[in-house]
Amino acid sequence: MRDIKQRIANVSSTEQIIRAMDMVASTKLQKARKQLEGVRPIYNELRRTVEEIGSHEVAETNIFYEKREVKNSLYIILTSDRGLSGSYNANITEKALQHMNQGKNEKILIVGSKGNEFFKKRDKNIIRTIIDIADAQAYYGAESLSKWLTELYLSGEVEEVFIAFTHFENVLNHVPKVEQLLPIAAGAEKILDSNEKTYEPDMNTFIDHVIPLYLHMNLFRAFSESHTSEQAARMVNMDAAGKNASDLIKELTSMYNRKRQAAITQELSEIVGSANTLNKGGIHDS
């Protein structure tokens, strides 16, 4: 009974910690969703613009759109620094690993310690690891990262760039994705250069200015998607753990009550048995 009572106290203490973590994850989720809702329209419009530019014939020879022979691929993989988020990290790392296993000579940039641990165990070529990014620094971090990957791409160290992140659909549904950042995919229909829309001072100059902004917002959007998915997964996981703790406490309490009742019943039986023995002894003496 003493051991059961101690277990109930331990589980109750753990349940309080779980509830606190659930509240923290819920608060962070609301903040992350607001950030994501703000960046998605900007990203979607920039994506529409760069795809439209890619539909022009003149853009086919631009380095950001031009198809090159692929010798090295860069993968940017977004994971978390902490666990307790269910299958969030496992899903995105397995998705990225599956995409890599196509005979590519990959170079990997990992965001998050969980992804770093996963790919280190598999002896992958990790050229850079970023951990402990503060939420307030994500925007500027995405800008620095976009400049870094652009330098790698323009210098010819890599011929294509992919980003692996978790797309947030709703609190219960998060989809791991691998998308190509560079070279940029053109729109479905080709647009003749003689069409009515013009770009000042010229198409290539406009591309050189809009692509860095597009890459920056693409990375920031992917981080926002992943961060929102992580907090949602952690909140759902903590909620399930809290329910499990409550069920365990009920089970232990029921077990404790049964053993307590059995002990009381045994004591009463011993008392009654002793009394009967004494009474029989008294009658025999008389």
C-alpha cells in the first residue's frame, strides 16, 4: 500500500508537469499560427511572381532558372531541438532520407539537434548544423541562410537545392514535404517576351532583385510551417500523456482502495477470530 501511494504521488507530480508543458505548447502554437498566417500570403504572391517570370523565354538562360547537370545537391532539413513531440521529427527525417536515396551526392544543412543526431548516425555529409534558434531571430536567420545557399549555388558547389519541412494543415495533420528551391521551376505556359507586361530596367535585373527576397520568404515560410507543426504535435502529445497519467492515477487509486479494504477486512477477521477464541476459552473455564 505504501508503494502504491508513492506511485500515485509520483504520477500526480508528473501529470502537473505535463499539464504545464501542454499549456506552454498551446500558447506557442497560437503565436506560431499567427506568424504563419501572416507569411503565407507574401510567400504565395512571390512564388506566383517568380513562376510567371520563369515562363518568359529570356528567363531560361538565367542561372536561377537554368537546368544544370547535377553533381551535388544541397538539402536544408528543418527539425526540432527538443523531443516530446510524437512522430514529428521521425516523419520529416525519414521523408528527407527517402528523397536522398536516389544516387545523389548530397550536402546537408540541419536545423535542429534531433535531425543532426539522426543523420550523424547514418554517416551523411552534414556541412552545417544550426541549433537553438530563438523565435524572434527566425526571420533574420532565414535571410542569412538564403544568402549562404545562394552563394553555394552561384559558385557551382551545388547544382540544386531542396528544403525538407513539415507543412501545417491543422492541429492534428502535419505533412512532411521536400520541395526544390533552386533552380526555380517555371510556370506551365510559356510567355512570349513581346507580351504586354514589362520589367524595368530589364528582366535579368528584376530577377536578380526578386529571387533573393523569394528565397528569404520561402525559408521563413518553411520555418514557420515547421515550427507551428512542432508546437501542435507537442500539444497533442502532451494532451495524450496527460490523459494517460489521469487514467493511471485512477487505476492506482482503485488498486490502493482494494488493498486497503482487504487489509481492513483481514484486521476485522483477526479481531473477530480473537474474540471468538477468548469467548470459547471463558466458557470452557467456567
